[in-house]
Amino acid sequence: MQVGSSASDSRAASVFDLKAQTKPQRLRARVQFATVCGAMYLAGWNDGTTGPLLPRIQKVYDLNFAVVSLIFVFACVGFLSGAFANLYLDERFGFGKVIVIGSVCQVIAYAIEAAALPFPAFVLGYVINGFGMALQDAQSNGFVASLKDNPEVKMGILHAVSGGALSSPLVATQFAQLPHWSFHYLCSLGVAFINTVLLIAVFGLKTQDECLAQIGQPPGEKGTSEKSQFSQILRLRAVHLLAFFILTLVGVEVTVGGWMVTYIIDVRGGGPSSGYISSGFWGGLMVGRVTLLWVNKKVGERRVLFIYAILAIGLQLVVWLVPSLIGGGVAVSLIGVILGPMYPIAMNHTVRILPEWLITGSIGWIAGFGQAGSALLPFLTGAIASKTGIKSLQPFLVSMMAFLTVLWALVPTTARRTE
């Protein structure tokens, strides 16, 4: 890992802050971290929902691959709107209010989707959901990145908790076979409502600096430039490269977790229970983010990501070229394990190479913009499949994984420390 003197200073400050914390402050710090993990769980739950329900949605609304993929287009509109809005809302209202706005948007969206309204109204729910999810994703990542106590480990745990994508396919697969299939979104609404209540109770609509002060951590370094944070962030090349890296990575994850179910059913002859393969993938993602932490540290996070990318491409070729239902299911789960650490590695790298006063806003932009990948790549998959069939999924995924590797090679190891 390329960690300079600033990283060493950060570690020293981390030890001091930890010793200076009182017992109530340490307890509050754990509660705060658990609460943002809850927000990330909701994001994972949402990502794992669509795949098992997609064949049923096609059937209910009588849609082809291209039209049903409008779900992902409208979700992408929501994600991108949320990413842009976050930069403005964060400066104006602060962490506590913005993350709650995001959660409330998801409550509204799930209420619309649960009603199984005509398709145009149904996809409107995905716009609102994408907007809210982008806000929550941005604020959660920015908050954890600002912590001084083991931020790398906590970033890995934060994204492991997106294992909501492991549990939601288990539920969605059952609802996909029931007459009231859309009632799955009532489960999602319940999760989102609980998340909203917890965010208000724990953070009290306070700014990030106020929340950090409650756990004994001083506010972060402030920039001296007269330029707005929005302007400074958008001028950094590293931020845009990381944003496109995350967009491609998240897009690959959601495409595998979503369209793979349709591929297994149509190409490999799997039955209605094929939705559980999606759970295997998301479960692998969760396991990889925790169990491979020591590998990341031993090899070096920048170097190990290249190794993971090559392994993921190899496993994807196995799914593509080996006509085995069981073998494909195992390979998909292992792909999840290998892809798992990539997101937190990218976020940790962002903290190392960007000015401290821009980290929260930059990570918010990267996470929010990157979340659009969960809509963009699945839509492209559907559009291509409408012309050539779902068998096109595998070469598309292999090419996107290769592109991911190229993007990571372009991400700088250092960046300007001032603007």
C-alpha cells in the first residue's frame, strides 16, 4: 500500500483519540457505526431484490428484455440525481438531515412499488428509490471514511453488511412464486422505515462534525480555498476515475446478482429456485469483504485488487464455458467472494490520496455516482439480450471486468494535496 507520512500522522491521531474517549463515547461510537451499517444493509437489500423478481415482473407486465430494463434506466436517473444533489444538500443541511431524507425517499418508493401500479408508475418508484439510495450511500461512506479508529477495517465491515443482498433474494424468490408478488416491497418498506427511525434517534439530524464530537473526535481539517467544495471535487481527475471504477464495479455486481438468475433459467435450464444462486453471489460478496481483509493488508490493497480482477475474469469464463448448473452456481458464489473487497479497497484508497477536507464530499460523489452502475450495466445487459438473447450476459461481464482492471490501473497512487 502507498501510505505516506500523512497516513502515519492519521494513525497516531487515531491512537490518541481512542485513548481520550470516555466509555460513553466509545459506546456511542459503536451505536453510530452500527446505525450507518443498517443504512448500508438497506442498500444491499435493495440490490438483491430485483434479480429474483425480474422474470415475474416480465410476465406480469408482459414485457420483453428491453422494456423491463427500463427499471434500471429509471433507477439510474435517480442515482445520478442523488449523487449531484448530495454535493449541494450536504453543504446546506449536513449529514444527519441528508441521510434521513434519503431513507424517507426509500420508504415512499417501496410504498409505490408494493401497490403493483401500472408499469410507468412502478418504475417511478425506482427513480425515487435511486435518489434516496444515492444520498444514503454517499453519507454512510463519507461518515465512516472520516473516522479515525480503524477506518479501513470499518469500511470493510460497512460493505460486508450490505449482505442485505444475501437475505433479500431468499425472500424475493418466495414472493416471486406467489400471487401477490409485489408484497415483497412491503418487507422492503418495513426495513426502510426501521432504518429511518434509527437514523433520527441516533444522529438527531446533526451535522457530521457534531456527531463526531459526540464520540470525542475533533472535526476534520478544513480547506482554505475560496472555491466551493463542489468545484474543487469536480476538478480532481482521481475522483472521476474512482467514480467510474465504482460505477463499473457496482454495475458488474448487480448485473451478476440480477440477470444471472434469468441466464440460469433460460440457458442452463434451472427451475424457479434458481433465485437462490443470487443469494450465493451476494453471500460470497459479504464473506469476501470480511475474510480477505488480512490478504488485502498482506499483499497491499492496490496490488491485490489486480489479482482479484484476474481471478474474477477466470471464474466468469468458467460460468460461460462450462455447461454445469452446480459448477456455475459455485463459480458465481466465488466471484462474489473475489469482487467483495474491491469496493472498500477503492474507498480506502480515496482517503489516502485526497485532501482531508474533500474526503467526505468526494466519497459521497464517488459512491453516489458509482451507484448508477447498478442501473446502467443491468440496463445495457437487457438491451443487448433483447437482440441476441440472454446468452450475451457472459461475454458482456467478462469485458466489463477487463475494463474494470484498466480503470484501476489508471487511478493515481498519489494526488494533489491542496487545491
